[in-house]
Amino acid sequence: MRIVAVPAFVNRTVNPYNALLYGAVRRVGATVVAAAPWRLLGRRPDVLHVHWPDAFFSARRLPKAVATSLLLMLVVLAARMRKARVIWTVHNLRPHEEWHARWEARMWCWFVARVDGYIALTAGGQAAALARFPELGGRPGFVIPHGHYRDEYPAEVDRGAARAALGLPADARVVAFLGAIRPYKNLPALLAAFRGVPGEGWRLLVAGKPAGDDLEAEIRRGAAGEGRVRLDLAFVPKARVQLYLRAADLVVFPYREILNSGSALLALSFDRPILVSERGAMAELAAAVGPEWVRTYGGELTAATLVEAMAWARGCPRDPARLLRDLDWEEIARRTVLAYEAVGRYEAARPRPGRRAVVAVRN
């Protein structure tokens, strides 16, 4: 089986998800290449697998959004011309920042109309996709989880060494936020809540690059005068990710909107308990890895929520050996290839218009 992926391996330094997935897909016997028009016009692919189509039509400047949208359209049309199956993994249902709402709405409609099958990372994500795009109800759908990030990042340091490297007290109660900082991640709410936490023995680590000068200025204002907060507002290299996560007692993701979260999986891959807003598929993540690893909250994040979550993070027994046992990449790759094959069978059978075909790949 030959798969053309958008993207395949090029984004590994930013998000290893695709590289881990397709490395495992190769190990189970399929061929994977990065998408390019000439690869679709040469040897016929069996599958065009698209992730984050919104990245093509949600650029901040409209001319760039149009140009990258046309590139995606060319790739999809070339794939369909060669009778390849177009499969979409549903990471998001809309861009996190909608710069050109009318253009983006038109492109979503265009893209979804040309999808032959789709993969959701959770059952809740599948339900949300069907609610947003009802036309997907007549196409094969699959539930295949996001894999873990263990072995992808250096992990040589322990908690004590990480805290020493960052200049943190060995006995501090440490809350961390790690990852690219964008408005929807709601970091100012975490800063505001942390200000209300009593006690000098607390620390808040914020590590990541803000998306724009205005957001960075807002974050710096939110931390101004709070000596317990450390801001490292720059891209975090792979080798330093372990420092922030190993140093933390609790990793917090106060997102205003969320469907899935690779950052949450990254924290769990370092055996860190997480606190997340109860939006999107976070309750399912808690069910998958265990409620001792994922704690959710409703409404706005408060100081009291942080205090309660810290007591839970420090006091709840956990077994790292069992964590993420169902999120192995080899199994995910096998299920992904089964999904490709199922879409092919479905297309060959030419189902009646309107027939629903929603499948959870479990075996």
C-alpha cells in the first residue's frame, strides 16, 4: 500500500505526531511519502492522508491563504484523478484563529465534500465532526487514538536534577505550562488564577513561544510583580522539554477551546499528571489513561482549583508502567492501515446515497 501524507515527516521538530505515526505505518509494511503534485502524478497512490487542512486556508494574510489553499486543492484533485482515497484525520474542526471567515468556510465545504473517509482521535471527536459536517455521516469513519511521545524526547533527568537546572527550590509546588502559546490556550487565565494561590512555596513555569507581540505583552503584564512565576517565552528545544516537565508536579492546560491536545499527551508521556478544562475530548482522555493522571475542571480556572489539583497531583498514587499502555504506535499504525483498507472496500461497494458508515477500529 502506498500512502501520500500531508504532512508526513517535515513537521517532526514542531509536532512529532506525524513522524511517529508514519514511521510505524512503514514498519507494518506500507510505503509513505510526503505529498507533492508529482508524487500523485507518478506512481499511483492508494491513499492521500490529510492532517490539519485548515493550516492551508487560515494563513493570517489573505493572499497567502488563497495560495496555500490552491496548493491543497491541486494535491486533492490530483489524488482523486488517480483514484486515490482521500482520508482526513480530524485534529481540529475550525482554525484556532479565524482570519478570513468567509474564505475558510468555503474551503472547509470544498475539502469535506472530497473526503472519502475520516479518522477521529476519540469518539467525542467523531461526534463533534459529524455535528459540524453532517455529510461525513455517509462516509466511513474510524476512531483511532493519538499515540504517546515516549522515546521521542530526551528523558535523562529526574525531578531533582530538572529543578536544580532551572533554579527551583527542591520542595516547591511547581505548576507548568509548556508549548506554543496561542490565544485559545488561555494562558492569561492561568496567570490570573495563580496570583490568587497563597504561599511562597509555589512556582509557575511558563515555557513556549507566544504567537505575536501583543500576546507576549499580555503575558508579561499578567506575570509582572509575581516573583513566583518564571517566563521562558521562546521555542523550547527538544533537549529542554524534559526540564520543564520533570520539574513539574502538575501541568495545566486552561484552554478556552479544545478538541484534542498533543501537548497533554506529551506531558503524560513524561508521567506528569495534568489539569485540563473539561472541553472537547479531555474526559475521554481521562477514561483512556485513568483519572489518576487527568483531572478536569468546569468553568473558569480559579486559585482554589489549582490548590485542589496540586493536592491531587502530589497525593494520588500512580503507576507509570501502566500509563499509555493502549497508545502504542505499532497498534495505532495497524489500525490506521485497516482503516485505509476499509475505505477502499467501501468505495468498491458503492453504498447507497445517505448510507451511514461509522466504524470504530478496535481490533
